[in-house]
Amino acid sequence: MFPLHDDNPTELFPLFTIGIIVACVLVWILVQGAGTSQELLDGSICTLGAIPGEITGRAVGRGPCPLGGLTWPTLVTSMFLHGGWMHIIGNMWFLWIFGNNVEDSMGRIRFLVFYLITGLVAAGTQILLNPTSPLPTVGASGAIAGVMGAYIVLYPRARVATLFFFIIFFRIFQVPAWVILGYWLLIQVVSQASSSGTGGGVAYGAHIGGFLAGVILIRLFANWELVRAKRAHVVLHRSGLDRAGW
């Protein structure tokens, strides 16, 4: 299943959602060389990526990166790095679909703070699960998981156009947000439970930690007057589409 768009119109221009996307793209191009140089890509990941064993000072084994560089600052810098084109495209797509509505629910500055905090919790979860790992972790997916956790609390019944595909079968269905986001979380939990610590290069633990942080923290960050007004707008928008035959 792959989400394409939701039926949840925004009230405010999603300034910080777009700003985070632009920042990640600029880092990918200007700092990481857009993947055109393996040396530059590897160097950026080793220098600015979060390495659990380096942060805890308990690294075991040899990883791809020399240790002894930045430690705690990489918890933030790693959020803006990516390992490849599909990595950044997938992350930015999910952020755009779900981030604009979460930003709408709390306002711009609070959204930025919320995003960074859930990203830090996600990174901390990965470190807690793998405190001696010498492997670098990069990507915005932990913070984006926090946004998705917030979305499932705020708008569980919002309809998301989702592409279903199986071998040569393709079809688009409208499904409630709680279905697509709940399915995504289930995949992360199952993958983490069946992985051998590293997760095959995917930080499933960070995804789970970020998602749960979003579920919990949204209750503190949301402006519930904005949320109620937005939910009413969604109902009107949906009824208008239904009358139009959508």
C-alpha cells in the first residue's frame, strides 16, 4: 500500500512542512552531492549521521565510519540526511501528505518544535535499542513517523487515496487514515521484532519510537480549536465532493 493523497484540506499555508522538505533537498544536493559521488555521500553520512556507539561511547566492532567525530549534534543533523534518491523521495512524499495537516492543527512554530522533538525521540529509541552499534543512522523518517502518529490521533477517519499493488495488479482505494497508518506501524513492529539488531539498514526502532512520540505529544501540541474547526471543514468538503459524485 502506498498513499497518494488525502481528502483533508489545509487552512493555513504549510510553511514549515515545505521548509523542512526544501532543507532536506538542499542538504541532499549541496552537502551530499545528490548521490553523484559515493565518496561525498559516505563522508556526509559518517560525519553528520548519528552513530549509536559513538554517541554512547560503547561502540563494538568495526563499522564503515571512523569514530571520534560529532556525537550529540548528529541527533539533529542526521534528520536532514538521506542515503539515496528513493530514501529522500519516499520520506518527503510522506511528509507532504501528512505534515501539512498536522502543521495546520498546531500552528507553524509549534509544528517545527514538535517535529524536532519527535525526531530526537526516534533517534534516542534507535540508540536505546542498539547502544553499541557502529553503523550510522540517517533520514527524516523518525520525525516523519512522529507526524504520522499525530495524524492518526487527529484525523483517523480522513480518507487517504492509496495505491494497492500486487505483482501486476494495481488499483487505488480510498481508505481511512487509521488503516494505512496502522498498517505502516504494524510493518515496523514486525520488522523490528524479526530483525537482528540492525534491521537490514532500516531503523525500524526509530520509526516506532517517533510514531509513539507523535501519538503522545500531539495531545500537548495541538491547538484543539483549530482541530475542531478543521474537522468541521473536512466534513463540509467531503459532503461537497459526495454531492458532486466523487
